[in-house]
Amino acid sequence: MGEFRFYPQNTVWEITFACNMRCLHCGTAAGVVRPKELTTDEAFGLIDELAELGCEMITLSGGEPLLRRDWRELAKRSKQRGMKTYLISNGYVITPQIIEDFKEIGFDNLGVSFDGTEKTHNYIRQRPDSFQRAFNAMKMMSEADLRFCAVTQVSNINLGEMDQIRSLLIEAGCNLWRVQMTTDTGRMSKDLVLSLDNYPKFIDKILEFKKGEQTITVDVGENIGYYGCKGSQLLDGMPYLGCYAGTRVLGIESDGKIKGCLSMPEEFVEGNIRDKSLTEIWNNPDGFAYNRQFTRETASGACNSCRYLPLCRGGCTTTSMSASGERANNPYCMYQMEKKMGVQPVDSEVITNLLNRMVEEEAKHDSKQGE
Ligand code: SF4
Ligand code: SF4
């Protein structure tokens, strides 16, 4: 296998920490603008540097990105520099004029957060009219023929509403639905995070949607599944290749702090672009070690001896860290759950071939270390 090159292919950028909601599940507990967020000039410089580093996709996120005055300019600059440009919003301030702006800028995709029926969505988002505004935003996007998706954070609060959410999204004209599992980070409290008992019910529900009528496509978040029978079915038998934080994924906070992935806790900050350039931070030979220097020895728990480790590498870092405090010891793993129930995994040919190659690589690496 050729050498795996590190570059920030996919950047998620919190352009402001300000938010007009206080969602119970917010992974960063956003709300009030951070002291000294990046200026427009600094942000332009960052976009140019990302383009030089080979970035292909930028997602403008927050907080609520539309609360930052210059979001249009940042998006335009990103498009001018040839990067696919996305934006994810809670939909609250989206008006017909903003729909026109989205069209003019030419976003490659837009995401609207949508978490439940009216009562549940408003409860999660702690704002009484947030459901209606998000629903209307999607309707306007659909009528304007904009590419968009809905993004749902699934927790114990809204798991039971997945059928209703799906119907509501279809009614709003949405045809792509990204489903993610909420983690115990930021403002989310542990008892609201999907329990280990509820997790298989969640997986079953996604599989049911995938098998049913494809009025709306379900896009499975990268913190869900991992091998076994059902984990592999979620990706239609294609391999799950673990966490790319700090190898192909980059997270930027609104005051210039850099992490491998925006969803990771603050202990994963690698530096601030005000102290060192992004290029220096990215090219630091000791940087992002949890992924760039990941080996079997760094995995613990069941992941340590797992046959899928060369491919999966313990799954989503944020999920594992929030659930076990370790980089690769992930209790939300379908393979391990099925193993405990005595279910034998059935691997597709693609997974089997790739796994064999990875195991050979691992053996070669081990014998070199032993020389
Ligand atoms: S045990 Fe760990 S490495 Fe194995 S499939 Fe599950 S999360 Fe991945
Ligand atoms: S930490 Fe999770 S969400 Fe972030 S890049 Fe890794 S897999 Fe993706």
C-alpha cells in the first residue's frame, strides 16, 4: 500500500462561538462569542493557507455561523480558492434574502440541524420557535433547489422519534439525512447520551431506513457502527476506515486554535495560528500523535486485540474518549456487542481483502521494529 499522505483534506471551521440557541447536546457548549475571534483578514489568510496545504472541503460551522457578519465573504473566498464549501446552520435566522445569498455564493451543500418533533426539537434547542424556523429554512432551500441535508444528533431524548423525524424531513423536501450519535461532550449530560442498551435499537432503525423506500437517503455518521454484521451493513459492506482527525481532517476554533477534529476536547489543541502558522502546526512531526502514530499498543480494552483494528483503529476518537477516556477503547462498537451475543461477523470480499493486506503491513512493521 502506498504511503498515506497527511493533508487537511476536510476542514471544519467554527467561524464563531456565538449562538442563538443553547442546545442540550451541543458538543462545545457554544453560546457567547469567544474573546478575540479571528478578524476577517486573519480568516482570509487562513483560507489561503488551507488552499496551499491542499484542503479540498471547508465546512463553516459554529456556534451559529450565520451570526458572524462576514460569513458571506469567507464563503466566497473559500469558493474562489477552489475548495468545496459547506455551511451548517440551526436555520433560525435564514430568510428569503439569505436563501438568495446561498444561491449566489454557490455552496456545495448546506446542513440544517433538525432533532425531533416540534416539542422535542424546541426542548433540545432551548428555544420555543426553533423547530418552525428550521423546518421553514429547509422548505425554502428545497423550493430554491439548493443542495442541502438535515443533520440529526440522536440521543436518548429523540431515539423514539426517528420515524417521525424522517416523515417531517420528507415533508420539508429534504432528500439527504445525516444521522449522528450525540457524545458526552460540551453541554450534553451523560444520562442523555444514547445508552449502550439503546444503541443497537438505533442501529436497527438506520438499517430499517436503508432497506426501505429511498425517499430520503440516510448518511451514517462516522461515529456509528464499526464492523460485525450490522456495523458493516451500515456501510453496505464497504470498510470503515477509522478516524482521520489530524491526518486528513482538521478542526479550527473561532479564536485560531487548531485540533485534529472540532468535536475533540480541548486537551487535543495542537496550537494557535496566532502563535505559529497553520502550516507549521500541521507539519509538526510530533503533532496529532494519537492518530499519526497510532499502533496496536496504543489501543486498549477490546480494541487492543481486535482483528479489525488495522482498518478501524478504534473508531471515532471523540466517541471513544468521551465514553472511556481512552483514544481506542470504544464501547459503542457493534462488533464487540455482537461478539458478546455470539454473532459471527460476515465480511464482504472488499473488507476481507483489505484486512488481509493491512494485517500483512502490520506484521512487516512489527518485524522491522524487532530487528
Ligand atoms: S473493537 Fe475497536 S477496533 Fe475492533 S471493530 Fe470495535 S471499535 Fe473497531
Ligand atoms: S474524532 Fe470522530 S468525528 Fe472527529 S474525525 Fe475522528 S471519527 Fe470523525
